Amino acid sequence: MYIIKEIQKIANKIDGYLHDREGQLLYNLAKKCKGRGVIVEIGSWKGKSTVWLAKGSKAGKGVKIYAVDPHTGGYEHKKFGEISTFEEFKRNIEKSQVNDIVIPLVKTSRDAAKNFNQPVELIFIDGDHEYEAVKLDFELWFPRLISGGIMAFHDVISHPGPKKVVKEFVYKSRSFRNIKFVDSIVYAEKTGANSLRDRLKNKFVFFLNNIY
């Protein structure tokens, strides 16, 4: 618990939209990675979630984190003019002492996926929250996720784009099992073909997720 508290102190100094419980989840998911693939984060902003992932990975097998973000902000930021968050992202990563394990890809999700040829064990999708953008992120990166790997989506409760994608491509899919959620993050394990029991459990979690 002491380690988690220390990471909270570091992460809470970084601008971002991640609750402590969500950060702890990312830490634990990264820590559990067995080294069968890398970790990919779609949408890093200023590095808050990146730090949680990296600290978790360091506590485990030391799997590299590829942080994908063009660092130009979302539509809500661009209305005030062009911005760049990359320098602040780099400073936060260095201050948090995880720059040895984080590989920034200053690209869109589409461009990053083009020549990405490594297997992925954990992917956290938290980029553009418009439905078509989230759907594209899923379609680009799902084939790269290994069987038994984890795919996680942020802001599923509060944003209709991620919520619709998760409903259509995770809850209703035969390719996922063990669906769970913590606050606004929904995550699931990729499988070849889930069983009837898996599908019933998925429906139950979907019911709970929509209540809360």
C-alpha cells in the first residue's frame, strides 16, 4: 500500500482525468503482464496514466510501454489554437523516473499502428472519445492483442463513444471473457471463442455496468 500511496503522490501532480482507483487498476494490470507482449497506451495526454502503467510494469516484468499520442490535444483544446503537450509529457515521465521503460510514439493511433509489428499484452484505449475514433482504435489494435491479453477502455460510463464501442465489440463479442470494470474503465481478456458461461457472465457485468 505504501508504494501505491507514493505513486498517487507522483501521479496527482500530473494534469489528467484519471481517478486513483483507475490508476491502481492500470498499475495492477501492467504488473501482471508476463512479458509475452508489450503494453500500448492510446492517448497519453500529459502522462498521468502512463506513469501508473510504467510503475506497475516496473514492479512486474518490466514490459515496455508504447505511449501513442500526437500531443496536439482534443477538439476541446484546439478551439483555443494549436497546442503541444509533448514537452510536458516528457518532463513528467522523466520526473517520475520511468523514461527508461516508456517509448513515446508522437503519432495518431492510425499512423502508429501502420508499422507496429510487436505483440501486445495489454492495451489501454483513452484517445479521441468520438464513436468512430474509438471504433477505429479498437479495429486497429485488437488484431495485435495476444490471446489472453487485456484490452481496457477509459470513460465508458461518461462518454457515449467508448460506451457504444464496448457494448458492440466487447460485451456482444465471442472474443472476450472476464469482463470487469473499475469506475469508468471497462477491461476484458481476449479469447479465441468464449463459452456459454463466459457470455452469461459478460451479460451480468453489462447489466451491472449500466446500473452504475
